[in-house]
Amino acid sequence: MANETLTGKDLLALGFPEGKAIGVTLKLLQAHFAATPLEEQLLLLAQVLANPAEYLAHPVLADLAEALTAPKAPGIIPLHDAPIPFTTYGVEGIESGAKRQMVTAMRLPVAVAGALMPDAHQGYGLPIGGVLATRNAIIPYAVGVDIGCRMCLTLYPAPATLITEQRDQLKKILVDNTRFGRATFQKPQEHAVIDRAEFMEIPVLRGLKDRAFSQLGSSGGGNHFVEFGAVTLSDAQNEFGLPVGEYLGILSHSGSRGLGAQIAGHYTKLAMAQTPLPQEARHLAWLDLDTEAGQEYWLAMNLAGDYASACHHQIHARLAQALALEPLALVENHHNFAWRELDAQGREVIVHRKGATPAGLGVLGIIPGSMTAPGFIVRGRGVAASVNSASHGAGRQMSRTQAQNTLSPALVQQHLQAAGIDLIGSGLDEAPMAYKDIHQVMAAQQELVDVVGTFTPKIVRMCGNEKYLEGE
């Protein structure tokens, strides 16, 4: 060999992999083997290349051996050429970006079924309103950032007219007993979910326990809310055993707070490293459920879902105590989650519902409208084409930025007054006009759910200004 020193090309010809190992080798040769004949260098390198594990403890060659035994980064995983067929409900009201995202999701190698709900709009990875069933794979961004975000409704043995009769008292009850965004209770109530073993057994959760406890019983920002409203039960065969008619109700919408966001961020990075996908699908990277990371995420996701539920239960317990009323019934459902379910052939699939409500046969849920439109208590009909799902709400027709740039406080206030709504907090991005018509959304999915009753908001509490208490 004419070269006085070995080069990267020489190492590639010897069989070295491209990457770190070549750089490590060249530095090692220069530092320790500059005076060694080239033939002896090549013989030594060939021996290390053939059995790198034998040199992991070598005083000089250990770094090279480690570089050769390090896991190789996987190459880009190709998508299928054509998407698996899926059903779209309310297609005329869904933006093109959400449709494209769903098509991309249905080209994943792990995808087996899917559906797009009528409230769908574009998000990260799977569109909000997207349902995706996979085989033995969990996709953190198909679950979403606010893991286990849910609706919770309680009905009380009081007439809905109480809202009109005691409106000021109920406003104060909402402000005194709810917290939103960064505001938390000075003394959070204890709950068994904080003592769960996962907080110590899963590394990423160990530093999140204290924050989770401090936020327990509070709600997030954005579209999260707690509302007093009128519940109208219209189905005499309702599961609550209650007469048809009107009841005082409390409806809440919130998720897993900072806990869910941290879990989503951590495991999305792991998934993107383990299953790199083409650019348009990169946020749909998955974790194999047979891997340690996949099992960790599954446990962490379920913990976040249980934490979100605990927050809702504490919200409703505080309000029930302030009202001095015992609830007659509770309905609770969640989205931004993944479930183990069986497909039509009896095989297990992982069903991701990102902004979609479980609607299996006989399953109860709540589909809210906007702060000036009714929500619906529904019973699922178990339609296979929808992967046993329905919408999780009305869905946005304006982005947050669009709403902030096009709507005015005066216009929103006029809209609220016309609907008889008292609003505490919120911003233009959550104005009712930013949302689709819930009646059109429900019409598009009438084959998916039966309506058991409605919830009409009257006093709405969201993250934001509370100066009304000072008479402003």
C-alpha cells in the first residue's frame, strides 16, 4: 500500500461502517500506532472489526470497540404506496390539511384501520379528530400532548332554573373552587394516583411527581372549561334511571396538565429515533409495544389518563360540596388516548383516538358544542367503519391565530349576551364563532351515536381574567 497512513477509504475497504467508528479509528491510529507498519495496523483492525466485543475492556482499543458495537441508527422506514381505505364523516366540513394527514397515517406499515370524525382539523401527526388502529405499536403523537383529556358531567337534584335564580352565587362558586392555567390550589387535596408506583419506576416520571401534585384538581388553559348549565334528559330509557326533564348540571373539560405534555415530548423523541419516517410522517413515529420504551410509554400514558380523571373528580367534588348537593349521576369519557381493542376478526389492535370519543356499542359519552351551543350526552352504536368512535366536540373552523386576528371583543360579547352566557376568563381564540356548528357535526355522525340528552351552557369558566368580581 502506497499510503504512509491509513485513510477513511482504506477503512471502508476493510469493511468498517461509515460514521463514528472511522473517525475514532483514525484518531486512535495517529495517537498510538503511528510507528506501526501499515500491514500490522490492518491486521489489528481486522481482528477488532471481526470481534469488537472482545476489545471493550482493552486499554487502547476500547473506544474503537465501543464505536463498532454501538446500535446502528435505523434507516428511513418507507410508507406504503397507497393508504388503507378509511371512512370520513362530514367530509365537506373538513379542511384539506387534516385529510392529507389522515391519508399519510393510513400509509404507515403498522396501520390496520382508521376513520376521520366530522370535527377534524389539522394537528401534529394524526389530525385532531383522527382515529387510527395499529398492530402492536403505540404512536405518542397519535395520542397527543394532552394525554387523557376528558369530559366529565354531573347531574344534580336541582332544577336548571337555579342558574337564573342564583347566578351571582354560582359565579363565585366557580371562581372559588376552580383553578386554570398556571393557577393552582395552595393546598391540593390528596389522591391515590399521586402514590402510584410508576412515579418511581419509570425514570422520566420521577421528576414530575411534585408538579403533578401541585396541579392536582386544576384545569389547563386553551379550550379547557368548567360550566354550569341545564341538562335535558330526553331518553326515558337512560342509564341513570332518571325521569326525562331538566336538571342542574356541571360540565368540565381538561386533561393531564404538565404531566401529559412531558410524557408526550419524551417518548415522541424516542419514537422518532427508533422508527424514523419520511418528513411528512415524522410525527407518526411509533414505539413497538414489545420494547421497553413501548411498555414504559403505555404505563405512563395510562397514569396520565388516571391523573386527568382524578383532576375532574376533585373539581366536581369541590363544586358539589359548595352547592351542598349530592350528584345524581356522572358521565365521563376521554380522548387523546390509546386503547387495546379487538377488530372484527378478534385480533388485538391499538386504537388511537386523538380528539375522538369512544363510541362502542352502549358506551356513554359527552360531545360538547361551544360556550354558546349545546353539548350532547350520547350512547355509542358500535359502528365498525368509525372504529367505534365519534367526534370529541364541534371542532375548530378557525385557527387560534385566525380567531385572534379577525374577531373583536365587542363582537364576542354581543354573541355571548344574545345566548345568555356569563363568561369568566377566556380569550378571542376560544370565541364560539371559532368553532363549527355542532348541529351539523352531529348530523354528520347520526349513525354513530344515539342522543340521550343535552347540556346547554349558562355560566362558563375558562383560563383568563376574573376582574368581574371587582365590578369591572
